[in-house]
Amino acid sequence: MEIKQNERIDDLQYKGLKIIQDTDGFCFGIDSVLLSDFAKEIKAGSQVVDLGTGNGIIGILLCGKTKLKNITGIEIQEDVAQMARRSIELNSLQDRFSIINASITDIFKNNLLQKNQYDAVVTNPPYKEKGTGVVNPENKKLIARHEITATLSDFISTASKLLKNKGEFYMVHKPERIVDIIEILRKNKLEPKELRIVYSNKDLDATLVLVKAIKGGNKFVKVLKPLYIYNKDGTYTDEIKQIYNIKGEE
């Protein structure tokens, strides 16, 4: 297993899973961990797609948290895709997790995946619209954070085309985009079913929103209880400790 000079192997502290990370690139954050936990109800035997898989963190965790049949990660950056493949090999998940190095906007142009075939789609897309926010000069981080190669609408419309009727869509994003998210979901026949708002602590504004939608679902949305990351003393809340398996829970 090749590990490059600027890389490290991190222990995910869950069922022996590990991941290779580029110390000079965009390392995964708590948003990906929370999304993998939010999507852990994906049904056994499901075929899943992860749009914008990055280093494969969400797919690796879902392989541990669910009994999915297989998951395909789409990643536009070749070196990041290769790193994800090495992490898959590191965890002996080659029979369940595969990577396609391509833009999500090219999936159907190049017949990389078939429409209406998948039980679930997960995504942690770039949060910032093009032309907004501080632009990171390092291209890897720029693509991960800003809608440079694909927009929010691209991610959602692609997910809808991939999903079977009644298929499940899971996404993590920023709460300031929630109006855009719901509008785009409905335009693409994805009905919001669950929203969970994430806060750093009880005294601060929301930082993330977790969204579940169903293709062709009925109109009914459930707003789940808030998820707080930290207690007032700066320690992790009990729920975050459980998600991170800090106390040994699985």
C-alpha cells in the first residue's frame, strides 16, 4: 500500500476502518461524519451513489454502518480519486465500494451510470456559490468548497435521475441555503422528508443542515430535534461522542 510523503493514515475508530488523507489537501470534517450517521438507515442490499466522494470518507463509513450492497463514488479530481481507491483497498472494501473519476455533470453524457437504478444517493457538495466567500488558492480545496465544477442544482438533479422511484437522497449543506435546497429538490421530484439542524452549541446560530428527501414522495416534512456538537465547556456532547465512537459504542 503506497503512502505518499504528504499523506497520513487516520484511524476512524469504527470497526477498524481507516482512511488515507492528504495533509496538503482538503481533509474530511465533521459534516461528512454526521452525514454518514444520518444516512445509516439506508436499507440492506441497497445500491448507493456518493456524488463528490472526495477521499471516500462517507462511503467507507457507510460500508461499516449499513448493509448496503455496493456504493459508487464519483470524484472529479484524479489524485483524490486515486487516494480514495487506496483507502478502499486499505479497508478491503473493493467488493462493495468503487470510484469513478469524472465530473457529476458527465455521468449521463458518458453513460457512466444508468438512470433510475439506485436505492440511495448521498452527497456532501461544495457549500459556496461561485463568486462568494473567500477563495482558497489551493485548487483541491477550492473545488471542494466552491461550486466551481458543478452547482447545487447539478448535484440534486443528478441524484434525482440516478434514483429509483421512492429512492432516498441524503445531503449535508449550510442552513443559509435551505430555501434554495427545498426549491431545487421539488423541481427535481425529490420531496423533503427530514431536516435536522446542527449547532456548534446551544448559544450559537446553526452551522449545518442534514436533509433527507424521497423521489416521488408525498408532501410531509419532519424537523428533527437539533443536534449540538459541543457542550458549553467545549467538550463533545454525548450524541457526538456516540457518533464518533469515543466511548466505544458502535
